Amino acid sequence: MTENTAQKKKRVLKITTALKKAYPGAKCALSFSNPLELLVATILSAQCTDKRVNLVTPALFKRYRTARDYAGADPGAFAEAIRSAGFYQSKTKSILGAAKEIVNRFGGKVPDRLEDLVTLPGVGRKTANVVLGNAFGVPGLAVDTHMIRVNRRLGLTRHTDAVKIEQDLMALVPRKEWTEYSHLIISHGRNRCFARRPDCPGCEIQKLCPSAGKV
């Protein structure tokens, strides 16, 4: 399938329309009530399911309510509290380190600009875009493993690097829909376009996908 940018944009519109019907109300699967909680939950979600993170965070959020609470936390006790989320030592370092930076540089409030968020320990563009899109209403493309796999299969990018994929999608998806597009594609990756044996016969966008039946 050879397309120019204008043709790809039209196909993206059709893909988005179809996925909105398939996954009405698609949203972030992590439970949170403020930007700090979402930041913590998103860091915890690395190499871990959202379901598992949502089991860990209720007790965590009850104990640690502010950035100062995290910044002053005992690393050993904190690591034990998040152990079941995996990679708990590195995640402890990232979360407590990020909290200290938030306290020292941002007055205890999670920054609402991508260029600030990515300076925090453990925060890359994907995590920053999750926080921006879902806690602050700032459009962002959160490129996770589902976004990489599904968009490559859709022929919307040839890259495997998350930042390059984000750049490709920024040129094709209307800015106001970046966050929703991420939710839709991630939902599709979880429900249809599996890494192994994708459900192409049942896929709502198979006619728009150059990889349908070929994976």
C-alpha cells in the first residue's frame, strides 16, 4: 500500500472513527485522582500490567499524599510497598527521585509541560504524555508497546523507536485527538491486535490495515 501523507491522514480518520465505535469511552486504565498519582502509577506500570498497578496504588496513595511525602519516604519501606509491581528497586529510585525534584524545582506540584516532565527521574516522553493527556488535558501521544505494534501493522510508521513513531503520528493524527487516539490504539492492541495471533478476522479495521491476515 503506497500512500502519500494526505491519503494516510484520510485513512487515520477512518481508523479513528471505526475504533471509537468499537471502544466507546476508551480511557486511561490506571486509577488516579490527581497528576501526582497518575505520574506515580505510570512509572509503576513499566513492565507491569495496569491491573496489577491498580492493586498496588490504593494503599500507596493513602499513605503518600503529596510530593513531599514521597520525597521523604524511606526507600526500603517504599520498595517493599511496590514490590509486586516488579523492578521495585529502580521504580523506587525513580519515584522518590522525581518527587524530590518536584518539591525542589516545581514547588511540590507536578509540572504541566512536557519539557519539564522529561527532566524528572524515570520520566520519558511516554510517561510525560500520559500525564499531560489524562491529568492536564494537554494532547499527547503515549507510545507504548501496543502503539508501536499496531501503528507499524497499520503502515503508519516504519520505525521501531518510540520517539520517531510519535513524530510520524504527530504528522498524521489531529493534535486535539492525540490522547484519545492513544487510548483507542492501546485498547485495540489489548483486545484484537495481539502480539501473537492477532484477531484479524474479527478486527473492526481489517479493511484499513495492510497487514490484515499477513501476521
